[in-house]
Amino acid sequence: MSVYLGIDFSGTQEMWDQKVRKPNVWIAEVIKINNSRYKLTDLRTVQQLEGGGKPYSRLISLLRAGNYEAAGIDAPFSIPKAFLPKLGHKELLESFSDFDGIDESDFPAAEMFFKNVTGQTDKLSPPKPLRCTEQCWASQNVNVRSTLWVEPRGGSGMTSACLTLLHKAQRPIWPWSKRSSKRLLVEAFPAAQLKVWGMPHTKYNGDNGSHNRKIIVKELSKRISFGKDRQMVIGNADALDAVICAFAAIAVKTRALHSIPLKECIEEGWIAVHI
């Protein structure tokens, strides 16, 4: 049985607290029924994961040893090429061993991450550099965040949290590792996925997004059975995003990618989107 995970992520440190009031990090487990049909078998917040330690550590443990083919994570897996270290992505991940005071239950704050990877403390010029894969989606009117933007609505916190996770999980990462690798980690982006599928890819969060979520879930039901969690994904955009993220993992494993990585962009990572 092929098992895939989808993870809606967060770069806000308080969202990884065990007692957060409104958690937004969700994990979906999806199994393959046949060549074109899938089933949602588990949906929970990171705080509900089994095991000891803080939620962030429990997610790392799940990715290290869980029984899954691939996991799609809604967070950036790298940074723009101009800011990568000499040895590329591998050296970037290894640099996350060097942050003083950062243990396995935490990750560097956005400002610390920004200074470490850019060597600067002030804004960049241009202030919001994008990776090639992000530029591709921005050109299609999909809202993207710069991995090196520290201000509100920036992506530095998310990137810091994800790169720390990738380093500590020690799993193969696509596209740097082969698609055949077991427990493969894949970068997902729900807005891009919804855009490709012709579904609402904006304004589906919160109470005002209820109508669009119902449309998305109705259309997604042609691909996946939600079972008992149908009302949960209709009511919660983060839970819905986790399910969508699983299709990034499926896309890589089943050769169902909407677009393949451009050779000149691979070191920056690539967002996986299902056809």
C-alpha cells in the first residue's frame, strides 16, 4: 500500500507550541486506491502526533522513521542561487548545525536566518529576491513569498523552519535525490496546485473563504475520498492545504508532474505540482 503525507507548515514559532489555541500545522495521510483514486486515512495537527518531546521534534521523528513513500511540505526547500554557499544546497543544510542555542525542538528566528545566509542585517536590493520556481508561478499570477523577506508576510521564518527540519530529518530530498528514494521529501505549494487544477487558489481561508473551500472540496472529491474528515477540510483551510500537499508527493513518485525542474534552477529547488 502506497502512503503519502501532506504537511501544511508554519514559520511562526508559537504555532509549534503544544498549547497553541488555533494550530495551523496539519498532517494528512493519503493512500492510493487505484491509478487515479486516493483516500484520506488520517488528518491531525502536529500537536496530535504521537511521541515525546515538542511538536516540532515529533514531526522530525515522523519524517525520519515514518512508513510513507513521500511527503509534500508547504514550505521553501532552498533559497535563491545568488545566496547559496559555494557547495550549494548540501552546504546550506549543513549550516543549520552551527546555530548556537538551537536544539531539535526549535529553529532559528527569521532575522537570525536572514543574517546567516546573506551576511547582512539590512534589506536586500531587490528586497524580495525569488527563486526560479517562484518566478514561474508569480508570472502566472500566483502570489508567492520571498524566502529572504523578513518583514510581515515574508517567507524567511517559513524557510528557516523548513531548512532546519530538512537538515534534522536526514531524509532524501527531491529534486536533489532520485524520485525512487524511500521517504522522499518534496516541496509543495497549494496555491499553485489549485491554479493548475482550475480551482479557487485565493480567498479560501477563514470564514469568508467557506464558499471557495466547498468548491475546492467538491472538485477534489473526484480525486480523493475524504471520509469522516470531509467537514474538517471544508471548515479549515490549513487542514485542506495539508491534503493538497500530499499530491505534490504523489506527483513526484508517480511521474505526474505538471512541470519538470529546469536544469539551471535545480539547486534552488522546485515546487512539485500534480497534473
